[in-house]
Amino acid sequence: MTEFAVSSLLSQVDAISQKHALLAKETGGNFNIFKITDIASKEVLMCRVLYELLSPKGCHNQGTLYLSLFVKNVLRIDADDRILCNAVVEREKVIADDRRIDLFIRFGGYSIPIEVKIYAGEQKNQCEDYLKYAQTPGGTPVMYYLTLDGSMPSKYSTLQTDRIKTISWASDILGWIEASIDEPQTIKLAPIREVLQQFANTVRMLTHQMERGEKMEIKEMIMNSAATMKCAEKVAKLFGNCKAEMMLNLFQAIESELGKQSECDYKTDCEKYYGNRIIRPKQRYAIGNGRFVKIYIGHRLCVGLDIADRTGAIIEHNEQGGTGLWAYLPQGGNEPDDNSSCPNFHNCNEAFYKLFDDDYFEVFVENCVLKIRELWEAWAARDLNI
């Protein structure tokens, strides 16, 4: 009975999703200028959209309307609108050593640096340097760190994590955009409303979330009875386990295809990954001369080069620093191919779900191993000066 109930629930969810997909197709909902121009994955351009909305002098001509919502709902600062009338919003603010703060907001004694991340890695001491420009009246100055999921920067960027406030595209920014759309003044202005709706859909796409109507309909269906709630709970409890098992299956398949045994025990890290995102499950293979090829998952599957120092201790290197020798799998390169072949194990994009198709999984592993072997040979022969 339980098996039938769960199957029925999943079928209903699928039917709702297909209905909304068809609706989006028929009403032009898939036409999104952010997606068409590939702005979504470019942090600089997304920052410029944020800046234009936040600036009281923005071409929206709505004064502090969107800034006020942002300060209260995202930054969680209780600021009087009269103070915000004199606010200054800057983008790509140049500071010492030619560093650039993505967004910088000043009002009422506050100076707030905001670092915006989508796919780019961290830079050494980046947040540490930005904190020098932060000011908070009557308290410890802080900066805000915006990522897809609200994750904290690593020690590579700053040691002062107590002065970092994390915000996310998935919750904070999307919630702010939705609140902006619902503003009576926005509702009257079709051009602004349409751009904000496309912006919201872009954020949902980046963070792999449902459109509001689809989300509401599925939620109402689940909450319709005790039986459907129990079924949904069973599925939710197992979802993380299924994702972790896929991660483990992938590592095992790569290890088998390479014909070598990893020096790292990745099984435990795979099991813990979805409960502790600081963990990076990894495999490591010695390639000679104190060099090691590492296959690891942060958000995506990557391959990188580790080296051993003079004492024999292994120094890890990845997209955040060191040798700079790393690549996404299976395509290689340092830019994630988010819409096709590069699976995101954190936000679960379409490429991740395709791994559950046996034929696709087999081809994916083959392509990963081909790229690993190609880089393996190149890195083994490369001169390093670190």
C-alpha cells in the first residue's frame, strides 16, 4: 500500500510539473533575455543588474523602493527610508591592489561591502581585504557574502568568519525579487515587472527551484491529506541518501575504469556530504615526483593536481589556489558547462539527474576517465614552480 501511495504521489508531482512546463511554453514563459544572452552565469553582469535595481538613481526611477526592501529583507538592517534617501550604491568599487568590491552600499554610518559569487572561485585574502572597508555604527563591522546557497567563504579568503554574514541567491535574493514584483508600484509598471519576473526565473534556474505557481500547486497537493504528507516525508528522508549513493557509485566507477586504487577513503565523505557541505569527497592517485591527481566534488566533479612539500606532506591545490591546475569533469576547462554535461551535486542540475540513467552514466564515466588520463599525462610531465 505504501509503495503504491508513494508511486501515486510521484506521478501527481510529475503531472503538475509537465503541466507548468507546457504552460510556460505556450505563454512565452521560456523567453528569458538573461538566459538567451548567457548573463545568468556571469557574475559581473548579474551584479550590474543588482546594482541598477538597488541604486536610488537607477533607471527604474523608483527611488529607494528596491533598496529599502533589500536592506530590510536581505541585509536585515532596520533603516529609516529617510536615511536611505541619501544612500550611495557603488559597483566594482576599486580598492587597494586593484581589487574590486562587487557591490558597496553606504548609508547612516554603514559601509557595507558585498561579494557576489555564482561560479567563480575564491581569491586569496579577498574577504580579508574587503573587511577593511566595512563600517557598522556601534558594532563590529561586517561584510556580506552572496553565493548560490549562502555558504561561508573558506580560510583561503578570510580568517575572520565571525565578521562575515552569508546571504544566498536561492533564498535571500529570490525572496527580495519576489517582494519587489509584488510591490503595488511595480505591478503598475509592466516593463520593470517583466524584467523582475525574468530575473526571478533566472535565479530559480541558477538555484534549481520551481516557479512559484508550480511550487504552490505541488505544496497544496502534498498538504491535501495525512497520507500524502506521510508519503512526501518518506521521499524527503531518502532523497539525500539517493544523491549520496550516486556520488559513491560515480567514484567507484571512475576508480574501476582507471584500474587503480585511490589513496583516500572517499566512501565516508560521500555518506556525510549532504549533511556537511564543508566536506569534499575525493580520490587521490600518485603520478610520481611528489605529484598526485585528485578527483573531488565541491559542488561539481573536478580533477586537480596536488603536490607534496619537502617534508612529504601533501599540499592540496584546486580552483582556489596553488598550482591552478584543475578542471571540471567531464569537459575540462575552468568554466562549468552548467546546462549540459557538468553535474552539480549541490544544487542538482539537469546534468546531475541524467546520471541516474544507466546508459548516460556509462558514457559520462568514460568521458571523465578520458579527460583524467589526458590531464594526468600532461601534469606528470609539466614543470612546476610553486
